[in-house]
Amino acid sequence: MRSAFLVAALAMFAPAQARAQEIQITGPLRCCAVRQTPQPSPFEWTNWVAGGVTSEARALVGVGLEGSTAVASYLGFPSRKTAELRLGPWAQGSTDFAGAALEGGLGLGLGSVGTASFGAFGLRLGAGARSIAHENHAELVATLTYGVRWLPGRYQAWDGCHDLPPARVAFGSVARGFVTLRADPDLARASGIVGVEVTPALFHSYDPRRIVGGAF
């Protein structure tokens, strides 16, 4: 009877002692913790494949590339914490199977520095050349995007104990919808595109718990 009582007492005491030890761990073991605070790189870039439909009811496919650097940060929309404004170049090639287009320009991005945001907004302005009926035409182009940006490198700037500088250049992934307006330089003729842009690498590195500029 006495033995059973001692066993029961030890069983009740051991978990409490283990919990106390877990709370009070100090020294080198504390470095096993991973910090969750994100830190952008000086320059971030991504690529994408695009698919959509033109205002002429033609299917469109394309590939694109963009880079950006943060020019401002603040507390507020579209983040619950710190948001940022990014600026950088972009380029894209596309075809609607009746002609092809090469475009480029300057892009503006608005999103969250870390998790818990309301998505990433983008505005791309630029110019390019498009072949129509075997003739090349200059054009102006504007694209509005909305979706998610996933940059795992922002969460790998620490080893758990020591601050490490972020990579000078970091690769990210996007999954977003877009609306594009194309127009002649004299604005006499215009056309539109609606579609989606996705970075193929997103499917290998995506973690829904850490969406930078994401909607989760």
C-alpha cells in the first residue's frame, strides 16, 4: 500500500518538475529557439509563368521576371503589423498565339514585411512592342496584381542565437491574379487581359504558416 502511494506521488511530481525545467532552461540550449521576426534582403526577385484570356477572347501565356527593393516601411494596411513599399524593374514576354509581346518597365509593390497581412498588391507600368498581323506596334502597358508573396529567406536571417545579416539578394515566389491594360501610345486602341501568375518554385517551398505579403 505504501509502495503504491509512493509511485503515485512520483508520477504526479515528475511531470511538474519536467515542466519547470523546460521553462527555466538557460545557457547554450536556449539557442535552439528559432526567431520568427522576418528581415527583408536589400534586393528580392522572382519569376513567374502567366496564363489568361485577352479582351479578344484569345488564350494568353507568358513568362516574367521582376526585382524590387524596399523604399519605405510603416505600420498599417495591408499588414496588421509592418507594411512596406517596394520598387523595381520588371520584364515579360507573352503570346496569344496570334502574335507576341515583349514588355518591361517599373513596378510598385505594397505588402507585409511578415506574416499576417491582407495580401500583396502590385502595379506595373511600362512599354513594349507587340506583333499584330505580322506588324510590330509600340504599346503602353499597365498591370494591377493581387495575391501572395512567399520569401522564406526572410525567416532564415538568424541561427537562433546570433543575428545574421540577410542575403544581399533573395529569391521569392508569387501566386496572384492580374489585370492588364495595353494601349497604343496615342491611346487610339486598347485591349485587356485577365489571368494569373505563379512562380513554379512556389510548390516546392510553400509554407502556409509563413506567408510574406500573403492572405493568410
